[in-house]
Amino acid sequence: MSTILELASLKAGYGQSVILQDVSLSVSEGEIVCLLGSNGAGKTTTTRAISGLLSPWSGEVRFAGVNIVAVPAHKRVALGICLAPEGRQVFPNFTVHENLLLGSYSEAARPRRAEKFDEVYSLFPRLAERRSQAAGLMSGGEQQMLAIGRALMGCPRLLVLDEPSLGLSPKIIVDVYEAVATIAKRGLSILFVEQNVQAALTIAHRGYVLANGRIAVSGTSAELRNAPHVQEAFLGRRVSLSGAGKASPSSVATSSH
Amino acid sequence: MGWRIVSWSIWALGFALALLIPLFGNPMMIDITFRICSLVVLAVSWNVMASAGLISLGHSAFFGLGAYAAILTANLAGAPFWLTLLVAIGAGAVLGSALALITGRLRGIYFAITTLAVSEGLRVIAVMLPDMTGGAKGAYLAAKSFPGVTAINLGMGVAAVGTCLIAWTISRSRYHYAFRAMRANEHASQMLGIYPLKYRVAITAISGSLASLAGGVEVWHGGYLDPALAFDLHITITSQIAPILGGLYTLSGPVLGAIATILLGDATRIGLGHIQGASLLVFGMVLVVCVLYLPQGIRGGLSDVFRRRSVTCASHVSLAKSADVARP
Amino acid sequence: MDLIPQAFSDAVLLAGLYTLMAVGLSLGFGVIRIINFAQGEMIMLGAYGAFWLFTLFGIDPLISLPLLVVAGFALGWVIFGGFVVKVLDAPHINQILLTFGLGLAIQHIAIILWTGNARSTQPTYATSSFLIGDVLVVHGRLVAFLVAVVMVVALIAWLRWSETGLATRAVAENRGAATLMGIDVRKIYALSFGVSCALSVATGVVVSFILTITPFMGFPMLVKAIAIVILGGLGSIAGTVIGAIVLAFAETFASYYVPEGSGWAEGIAFILIIGILILSPRGIRGQAVETN
């Protein structure tokens, strides 16, 4: 299985504040990987660096082996990276259908538009029902589905999701995650960032925990679920993770101060 | 700190020149000093507004209003020189406050637009009320008592010195930080418990009254006023160019810029004088170039050369650098 | 009074022209969030373009219109790429002063090249007229109205139904999300600025046979366009149409019914701006306007 995305020693932030100190992670083709972290840990900074909305100060973002740090954000869709951003950010005055239409704006995605519409509408029947409704009037869950569907319209090889469970009720979270799992079964690689550890680990193959601007823990979802120290890692203390598990490129930090 | 003494000395020298030349200088020096002092008042006034995030695109409105206030009070009420100036100051304060109240808590762009509209609107009013203002034909100053040319020139010098002192006082006051906050991010300053509206009104009232004072003195100097002269685009432009060229948000910037602008204007007139419109064309280009390439104006350039600390509180925040706000 | 039908007719024709005049400003602000203070000078250039083509080559303004519109688009594209793009992320003061300075420079280049003397183009339809009942309709005004309607409708159609129009509206709503769709926001900005200038140039061409042409004509038109756009709400095309109707009617009826009204009519835009800002700054259909 080849690596579709690799972040190597990424350092990024805003103005004077450093958010990501040294972040390295990878996603292999067909995998579902989650990046966990508490509020302000830098999850959105990471997704913005991947999608190109933010330029890192150092480090590399390698997509299919090529460093894309210099590629402007709007060109990354054509490469195959599509992001459903934090807060959904649907276009409120456009209809569901128009939002999806915009998702397939790029030259690469336009020819496959009809096919993609079918795919998204069958994946999210709720969206099909509401296709002429203004996106701003929909519920949080529907907007999240729309954001994901809109990202899918871009024919991605890697789908990036920023906190899909944010502000949603548990029932809707289940629906959303089921949809994500279905998407993954069709061979799409998925990276998502989450605060909600439980929900994330239900579908992720592997995960990383981001704290203090670095990866504190990494492992398979089983390891992360069972490890007693993941919560601590969440809060920013470094932990060691026992057990070999799957090989993962990022190192496991040991607790030493 | 040796530099501080040098700086104070230069200021003292400048003030002395502004006050002594009208009394003892030769006609050419008096004329250029008058024009420089006039622009210093306008430039510092514009700069004070800009320091609080309020861009005036129609500073001629204040100037013209002050000029009309002075000439009308003199002609219709027979008021003496100093009284007409007080009326001009008052008119400017009222206009400034009105502008601030009208635009309330709206974004800076609305203030800019309103000043643009007001300068045009006042011009229309001046044209359409010939009984009062002489209309488009204009009016001559017909004062009961004339204070003498020297007093008028000295008046402008005093105005310039006073304006600099007022600006210095503002920059030293605790309100100074409120203004910087307003300039950088109005939203945040409201959350911090600073109330921009109150400060906006204060700033525009003070700044406006100074610009109106300049208009009032000028009308005594020139003896004639019509709407085109009062609300001349030239006044609006030079009020902006001087502080930008000299260094925005600083104390010495507008003064240096006023001197530079007068010299530039004269040089253009001498060099390209036969071409009407040349000087404003030059000013327009200067404006564009400054915005794009010289964010800190002349003063910033000098400061880079000498690597000195400025006397002012508002140091190097300047045109091109926006406040960096961390966004999560 | 029986002037009402005449006033009504004049006002409607004027409203069409005013819509064309203001819609470019509205587009520029809606998409790029910048007010182009050089807008008036674009109109002036369009008028002079039509004038010189008419005077030197005898080309009717309506025929030179497409050519000049394309030239206006190109000029807008160049101005955007050469100047405006550099202040996109700069503080407002830079943006305001940049377009203001450009407008000033263009105005005085015009003064130097063409002097301040008043001109106008004189195609036959500029002064000829016909009667509908008791109402006199000047051909020139009607032509201007029709051109304006065609261009505004074309703009709205482009925004509504074309791929780039959709992208432009998306950028106006949320430029970050638009980028994630693969939309090149810079290019859309340049495109919008170009279209905005093209519309201004078209206004100038049309105005060349209605008003006198001087290098100073742009400024009052800028103030009016601003009044219209604020009244209708910054960033809304429908609002611009409404604002244009309001201003046109207010000016026309003032000039008919108020003594010396045509002089005062010029000040109505100013009164409208003040009035709107006091009463309802959002305008009729606009976006939120509170600080930041």
C-alpha cells in the first residue's frame, strides 16, 4: 500500500504564534486515519496546511510522493485533495444542488459531474430531498453531509474532514460516520481531525494524537482505544504506548521532562 | 539620550520659525511659511483622524466650512478676526461630531464615503444659497475691522504650533491606546470596554475643528471665497499626501510631509507650470507610489537611515503592515 | 399636476442609466470587498473614448460601445493586476488611498491631454425625440436606457447561469470555501474588476451623448453610485437596481417640483447617503455593516 499523504516535520502558525511545532504523519492509500486533539491543539491548522489555505513555515506536505507546499490551494483540488472545512462553510445563499455543483468546479472534476451527483445523492438521500433548498437553512447535520458531499464532487483521492462531529447530536454523528465509512469502502483515502475520540475510533484504522504542536501518540485504533494514557496525551502530557502494533512512521514520545 | 535633545531642539526651532518669520521675515519667506503652516494644520488634523482608523476623503469639507463660517461671521455680523476663528473652530467641531455620530459604529469605509459625500454636498449647498454665500460667483471679505497682514500670518503660525501641541498631547494621553486599538481592530476594542463612538466623536471634533481653523485663517488671508476655492480637491489631496509622504501616524511625519508637499507642489508648478493639472497628477502618482512602495513615508526612510527611536508613542505601525491577528 | 407622466418617464429612463452606473461598483465591492474610488474616472474615460472615436472617425457611439467595453475590461484587468492586487491584504486605508490616487492621476492625465473644455458626442439621436401622448421622450435617453437594460440583464444572466458567474458569486460569499472548490480567487477578482470597469466604460459611452463631457464628470457620478449602492445594500445587485430607481426618481421629481431643483438635485445623493447611514446602514438588501 503506497503512502498517499505524508506530513514531514511541519511547522506552522499565524503571525507570531506557533501552532504546529513539528508534526509528522502519514496516510496510506485506502486507509482511514484520524488526527485527534483538544481545542486549539492545531487540528484545523493541520487541515489548512494540507489544503493549502495556510503555508507552513517549514517542513513538507507530500502528496503521492511529491512535495506540494508550493502548490496554491486552488490547484490542490485538481491533484486530488478535497477538504470539508471546519464549521462546514457551505455557501448559505446557494441551494444544495448549487453547492454540490461548485464542488465539481475544477477542470478535473467537471467531466464526471453527473456521475458524482448520482453518487452523492445516493449516499446522502437527505440531500437529494432538499436539493433546491438554500444551504443556510439546513440543520447542522445536513450541512455536514453537504460539506462532505461537496468535497466528494471534486473527485478526490484523499478526502480531508475537519471535525465532522462538531455540534451534532449523537444520532447524526452516527449517520455521518457511517457515510464516511461507506465512502472509504469504495477505496478513497480519508484523513479526518476530531475532538471526539470515541466517534473517531469507530471507523479509523489508525490515529495520531496532536498535543503541544507535536504528535504525542500514534497507533492503530485498537491500541489507542485500549491505551490508558491517550486521555493524558490529549491534555498535553507525553505518554509511551506499549505494544508493537502496525508500523507507523511517526515516533512514539516517551515521557521524560 | 542625546537624540531626544536633538529632537526637542528641532521642534523648538520649527515653532520659533513659524512664529518669528511672520514678524521679521521677507515677503517670500512669509508666504512660504504661511502655506507650510496651513498645510501642517491640515496634515496633522488628517493624521489624527487616520490614527484612529478614520480616513477622510473630503478634508476640504472642514476647510471650506471653516472658511465660510469665518467670512459669513465677518461680513454679516461684523465679528473681529479672532472671533470668526472661534466660530470656524466651532463649526468644524460640529461637523466632525456629526460625521462621527452619523457613521456610528460602522466600518471605516463608511466614514470615508461620508466625508466624500459631505465635501460634495457642502459645495452644492454653497452654490445653491447665493444670498448667503454669494453662490458660485463667490464673496469678498468685507470685515468691519482688519487685523493686519502680520496678525493673520502670525495667526496661521500659532495655529500650526497649537495643532502640533494638541496632537502631541493626544499621543501622550491614555486615550492614545484606545485610538490605536480602534485603528487595528474595532471589534476587539469594543470587547475590551473601550467605547469607540465616544472616542470617534472626540477625535473627529478636534481634528475637524483644526482643519476648519485653517480655512478660517485662509479666508482672511485671501480676502475672497467661492465654493470651488473653499472645497477645492487640492486641499483634500494635500491633506492626505502630506502625512502619508512624511510618515503616517507619527508626530513629525505630517510636518515633514507638509514641507515636502509644498516644495513638491512649487517645483511642479515651476517646472511644469504651463500644464494645468500637472501638480495634482504628480500628487496622485505620489499617493499611489507611497501606498505601494513607501509605507513609512519619508520619516520612515530617515529612521531607517539613522536607526533612531522616535519620540512618539505610535512608532512604526505604518501603512503597509496590518496587525497580525492569530486566527485559530 | 400634469407634469407627473413626463417626470415619471424621465425618471424611469434615468434609473436605467443609474443602474448601469452603479452596478459595477456593486460588483466590485460584493466580490473583492473594495470600493473602487477611480470608478468615476473609468466612466469619464468611456465618455472620452466615445467622443474621440466619433469626432475623429465619425464612429457612432453605439458602434464603438462593444470595442470600448472590451478595452474597459482590459484596462480593469491591468489595473487590478498592476495595482489593486498589491493591497488586497493591506489595511483599508491602503486600499482606499490607492484607488483614490489612481482616480486622481487619471483625472489629471485627462486634463492635461484633453483640457477641461466641455465636449459631447452628437449622434443624430442625441437630440431628436418623439411624443407618447403628452410625454416627450428624447431618443438619446431612450437609447441609453435600452443599452443599460441590456447590459445589466446580461450581467445578471452571466452571474446566474454561467460557470464563472457561479464561481464569482461563490467568491463573494466565502472566498476560503471557494478556494477549496478549486476556484482561483485571484483570477475571479481580476475578472470582476475587469467587468466592473467595462460596465463603467459602457456608462461613459452612453453618457457621452446625454451629458457634457469634462475630465471632472467622474466625481459626482462616483458619489451618486456610492449613494445608490449604499441605499440598495453593498454587494447586492437587486438592491442596486432599487437604489438606482430611488435616486433617479428623487432627483427627477426634485428638479421638476422644487424651485431651482436641478441645482439641488445634485445634492440629493449626498442627502441620501447621510440619511441611509443614520436610519439603516445595511441598506435595503445588504450585508452586515457593523465594525469588521
